[in-house]
Amino acid sequence: MNEQLKNEIEAKIKSSRVFLFMKGIPARPMCGFSAGVVQALHQAGATYDSFDVLSDENVRQGIKEYANWPTIPQLYIDGEFIGGHDIVMQMLQSGELQTKLGS
């Protein structure tokens, strides 16, 4: 990954305390996994920003390398990579997501 793309990804992550790379937008997710994470964040009462990776192929591929995680969606809290759909859903069920979000 080139330095410019890395900086762009880091700027997005740092732009909000809770940031989600997803397919589509929160009001119209383009895959079931993204929809699930959006729903989990809403259930947890989170305020968050997001980026539609379908709008930029470089970011879509770059975020996978950046996080060393092969799938989308990807959730970041306080700049830390949390995980994808399955991890977020487990955290929601256990209450860990709400704790991490401070909600």
C-alpha cells in the first residue's frame, strides 16, 4: 500500500471516535454483513461515521491490507480496529460493545 492511501485511511479512522468501513451507507447497506453492523451500532446507541468502500476501489482493497483483515465491514473505535460482523455481533451480545462505546 502506498503512503498516500495509508494516510487517507488513517485520516478517515481518526475523523470520528467510531468509524465504520462498510459496503453502502448506513441508510442503505449493500450487504447483509454491513447491515448487521449498522444495526448493532444503532442498538448500542453509537454515534459513528462511515465510508462506503464501494465508492473507492483503492480504499476497499487498502483497508483490508491496513487492518490485515480480509473482509468488509470493519469497525474502528478510538482508532483501534475492533473487527468485522461476527466479532461486532458477539460483542453486542456480551455487552462488550456497549462498554467499549461508553453507552
